[in-house]
Amino acid sequence: MPHAITLVDTLKRLLKARGITYGELAERIDMSEASVKRMFSQKNFTLQRLDQILSASGIEFDELSAAQSGPALISQLTLAQEREIIGDPRLLVVAVSAMNHIGFDDIVKFYDMDAVEVTKYLLRLDKIGFLELLPNNRVKLLIARTFGWIAHGPIQSYFRHEAAADYLDSRFDGEDEVLRLVNVMLSKQSSVALLERLKQVAAEFAQQHQHEIRLPFEQRHAISFIVAARPWVPQAFKTLLRTA
């Protein structure tokens, strides 16, 4: 019986990752939505019904079997899912809070959203497959440690175009602030070494974030840093370069 329960839970996760709701599945297999919900909640259906569900949802049995060995963590959302999140600022706040392991009660406490509203947004993120909303408003993230927003996608574009100016609008002389713009000329070998070191620094602080998620919210505070390096010359300099 435990294996059957695991199989059904895995199937639910794969359906969620594909954005297939109980209602959509019901239409595909010619059942009522209530019957589908009951079937999954009771975790009891025949092999014939399982085969029908797999066919209707485009899931191969091999995929279902392989997914049982562990949670299928996602490393990136789809374009439509990012658009859904960025389309609602409150949903974005809840998503980022969840990523930062900020608990349900702390979200309600520190943001202008009541418990019902936060629950609504968590359920939307659950439907997307970003997280799993557990009993007592506990959250289980379903994103991999390598998770990242789509390059040039809706959310990355938002932070680049909307938040960049606000982020840099600071004197950077506070206790928790620093800004260094360093222009150097390096060999190819040294440039590669620099980039690897910057990636390592980012990874180290991401790991530190994981170590401290169990600390009370009041003992943690948000800090954002940009790690960037590329060949670059100010435009004013470029206009002075000889073209021949």
C-alpha cells in the first residue's frame, strides 16, 4: 500500500508540473471533477484508470516510475508561469518570500496581506508547481537549488528594468552596504579565474542562506548583492576610440 500511495502522490506532482488541473483531467478522461478529486484523495483507482490518466496527460509510465525515487524539483518556470507571477505584485512578494523561507505567519505579519489572501497566493504557487502547500500553512519548495528565472524573461526583465534604478539609488555608505566598481585589464587566464571566484562567492552565500533558514525571522534581514563582470567600456570612452 505505501508504494501505491507514493505512486499517486508522484502522479499528482507530475500533473501539477504540467499545469493540468483536476477539472482539465476530468474532461480528458470523461469523468466529473468531483470523481477525479475523490479518486486522488482516496488514492484508489484501477490500473486501467491509471493507464487512461497517463495517456490523457502525456505522461509515460517510465517517467512516473523514475519520478517516484525523489521529488521532481524544477530549475526554471515556464514563460507563462513567470508572466502569471510578475502580473500580480502580491503573488511575486509571496513567491520570493517562500524562496527565502519566510513562514506564513511572518508574511502576514510583515506585509499588508491577511491570512486568507496569503493562502490564496500560496495555492496559486502550488498549482504552478513552485511549491507544495502542506497542512497548517507549511510550505515545501519544489524548486531546485539551481533554480533561476528565465534569462531575459518576464521576472528577470522586471528586476533589470524596474528595480535596477531603485537598487542603485543609494549612497552605499551604510553599515550593510558596499559598492565597488573596479576596472582592470587582465589576461584571459586571470579573467577566467576572476569569473570562477565570483561564481564561488555567490554559491557560498546561497549556501549560508540555507544554513540560516531556521533562525527566527527577526534575526534575519534581506540583503541583495549583484555579482557581475563583463568586458565593458563606458560609452563616452567608446566614442573616442579610433575606428581605423
